[in-house]
Amino acid sequence: MRMNLELSTARLIVYPSMGSIAREKEVEELFAARGIKACIDFLAGHPGMPTRILGFPLPSDPAKATELLCDLIRSVYGFDAETEIEFAYIELAPA
């Protein structure tokens, strides 16, 4: 499972990995239940089998953002408290 976080223009956006229409629906429902709509929504990849890319804004409060991401990881992806998670930080040069 991969999840990308992007910090740009002082806004933190999460791009959850979808993988299936069912997972896409679960992700959208989790954010909708918290009153959050996708701020990024487009199709990428092969025209015959495009991948939907959704980006959701995260709360500016680090504790609230962390809580939301933990809810996402646990309820949508099925991770439990014992699951190890690896984080990687990659800084991209401005385009």
C-alpha cells in the first residue's frame, strides 16, 4: 500500500492508493463522513485502463491530520495497531 502526502502552498494533501473501485468508494466515504471533499480528482495512465487519482486536504492541526490518517490506514486498508509502517521522505525540487 502506498500513500503520498504533498505539502505545497502551505496545504497538506493526501493521495491514498486506490487499487479498486471498492477501495475508491471506501476512501471517498471516509473523507465524506468528515466533511472533506477531494481537492484533486483526475484520471492518469493508460487510456484503456486509467487510474483515478484523488487528493484530499488534511487538517492543518498535526494531531487531527494524524488521527485522520490513522483512521484511513486502519478502516480502509485494514492495518491494526501491531502493523509496522515504513515512512520515506522525498523532497522534490520546484518545477
